[in-house]
Amino acid sequence: MKKNFLTYVFLTVAAVLTLAPYLLSVQTSLKTPQQFAQQSPLAPPSPLSGHSYAELVVGEHTLVPPLVITLQVVIVIVIGELVCLALAAYAFARLRFPGRDLLFWVYLATLMVPFVAIMVPRFAMLSELGLRDTFWGIVLPAMFGSPYTVFLLREFFRAIPEDLLDAARLDGAGHLRALWHVVLPLSRPILSTLLIITAVTRWNDFLWPLIITSGERWRVLTAEPVQRQLDARHGRDHSGHPAAAGALRDLPEAHRPIHHHHRNEVRPS
């Protein structure tokens, strides 16, 4: 009982520390420009003002286009990445071909290459292909998965009993049919985990969309608050707008620790 109590205290403190910056952003977004200029940053808004959120929906500073673009980017990348992950992980886990393990470990070693080292070559390559400032320029580099996620899925596929795949082969199933009807249904837990990781990662992706796009046509949600802060520095906006945009942008990330705490809730013995 005492151990469970201490665990709940620790998780509660960790959740408060994690959510505190987000809650401060929400509090700031509910202030008027006068309240923001005259009050302490920690002072609660009195009265509450939803003007910033109204502006983000129907006003001059609407956030609807970046939100729609970001949702499209996340959906396309998640679908494409999960398909490529499943095929690559199955090949590395179950197919036998010369150099399979060497190829996998070389691929995994690319985790040590920082993004800044490939950023300029990737930008130059996509620019040559005419994909600069396009939707596919944003999503294509991310649709083929990453070594980390391929590694996770490969290890899960290797843990599936070989007898199940042998039984599928005796029934005449090929590799794709065995993957679809045997391996993937048994891999729902890891696939759900990878879906969440991929969706949150791509939702928060900032640097690559900022580099490959220019102007407002393909501006994603993560880049929008930055532009609003730049506008605010030049006197074209007040801090309620970037705070409100940041609060909406960070909503999925703020929900994750709460969801994680709920899923890992300590059950009494």
C-alpha cells in the first residue's frame, strides 16, 4: 500500500512538471493584450478572454489552413510509414538472403548520423526533383520509416513462433499473405505503439517543413506560432495569438503523459 502511494505521488509530481509549461501557455492565451502587458506571467486571467482562439478560427489570424495541412501530412506519413515498416521489418526478420544481417546493422548504424548532416543534401535532391514547397516534399522523406522503428518491429516479428508461419505456408500462403493474416494481427500492440510514436513525432516536426517550404501555402502547424511570434516582435500581433496557437499545437503532446499515466496505473495486488 505504501509503495503504491509513493508511486502515485511520484507520477503525479511528474505529470504536474510535464504539464506546467502547457498550462501556462493556455493561461496566457486566455488573457487580453492589456492583461498580458500589465500582469505577472503567472497571474490568472481575470476576466477570461477567448478572443485569441476566436481569431485563430474565424479571424485574420486563422489557424485552420495550417491545421488541415498538418493533419494531411500526419495521416499520409503514418499510413506510408507503417506500410514500409511492416515490409522492411518482415524482410529483415523472416526472409533469408545473403547479407541480410549485415545490411540490417549497416542500416541501423545510420541512427548515428545527425539530421543536420543530411539536411542540405536532402534539400538539394528534392529541389532538383521539383518538390520544393510542395506537399510531397514534406512527406516523402518521412514515409519510408526510420531505423529505430524498423528495429522495434523486426524484434517483435522475430518473437512470433515460426510454427505459425510454417502452418500458413502449408496452407499455401506466400510471404505477403502470411504477413497480412498471421504476423500483423499478432503485432497489434507494437503497431499501436508505433502509430502513436509516428503520429506525435510528425505532428511536432518543425525543422524539415520549415526548410522545404516557403510562404504560407504549405505552412504546417508547428511553424505557425513561430511566425506569429515574429509578427508580435514587429508589432503586428500580441502574445495571446502565439500562445493560443502554441496551446493548440501542443495539445496531442500534452495528452500523452496523461494517457501514459492511465495505461500504467498501478493495480492493487
